[in-house]
Amino acid sequence: MIQAKNLTFSYTGSPPFILNHLELEVPAGSYISIVGENGCGKSTLMRLILCFLKPTAGTVCCDANRIGYVPQKVNFGNDDFPITVFEMMDSYRKLLKISNRQETVDCLEKVGMLAKKKAGMSTLSGGQSQKVRIARALMGNPQLLILDEPSTGVDVQSQREIYGLLKKLNTENHITIVSVEHNLNAAVENSTGIFHMTEGRGHMCTPENYAEEMLVTAERGI
């Protein structure tokens, strides 16, 4: 579904490069977590896949008909701008020019937030807010879901619920998932593959192999 070849990028078009001859392949139906130290290029890679940025060299291709995107968590509402869950979702439906209003209900139901449809966005917990953001990204039945650190600012119980939801969307709804992750345990437990980035490049490994790498690193005190 996603293929990057010789992907190179810098904001100036000249060295030093944030991404440097990176190679990546994400098969349809997979759940890939992108991990690595801060500044290694994870978010830049995601923006290139989304076509928010253009490569300096090389190519990145994605054949998904529709992509759902969940950016890093921000506050949805406040007391000065009250908006309900349903209003926020339905306004996005209209923006996508989806005529069927049932789509709003269906997407909220998928993430277990239909009972909160009349609640103000500013009254939701961090976990509830993130579920609504995922519901919004599911509008239009995307083939690919891209998330940027989905567990940031979310309590432990809500993290379990969110990752359980993502895994269900992947295995039961056959949505390909690419998630930029700082939650390494969640990456190991839920992904079908882990793309570890360092110095603008990366390599794909299985969750089992990556867990072993983490253990060895911890034992060496690195």
C-alpha cells in the first residue's frame, strides 16, 4: 500500500538531510508502528506519506483511495467555543461532502462514543477525546489510517482501550494502520511490523525481534 524508495528530504533541499535514502514498504492490511528517538524523522516521514511535504529526492507512493489521519493531540474545544461531539463530527462529514448523516452515528459507534454524542468536546477526558478523533478519521471508510503518537496525554486504561480499538480496526475491518509511536510496549503488543528509524533511515523488524532488541539494550544499560 505504501512504498518509499531512496526517500531523501530536507527543508532546504540540501544537506544535512532529515531522511537519507530511506526505504519502506507497508503491505495492505498490516499494522506498522514507526519508532525511534526524537528528531530521527518519524513525523517527517508521516508528512511525506500524507503529501504534506514533497521529497527532495526519491519517491513515496500510496495507493489508498482514502486516508484517515489522527494528528498529535490538541484541545478540541473550550468554554468560549462550545461544540458537542456530534456537531464536531457532523461538520467534518459535511466538509468531506458525505451525504449520509448516518455516517456520523456509525463512526461514533465504532469507537464506543455514541453515548457521548451530546457531550461538549471540552468536557471529555483525554481518552474520550482521542476516540472521537479516531472516529473522525474513520469517516468516509478509509483504507489507511495514519496516527501520530495516539497515546500522548491519555491515561493508562484509555491507552489500552485505544490500542484495542486500533487492533480491531486492523484485524476485523482490514484497515491498514501506520502509527508514529513513543509507546514501545504498545507497538510490540499490537503491530504486525515495527519500523525502527535512526539517522534518517530505518529497518523493518517483527514485534518479537524488536522486543528482543529492547531487552538486550536494557541489559546493556544503553
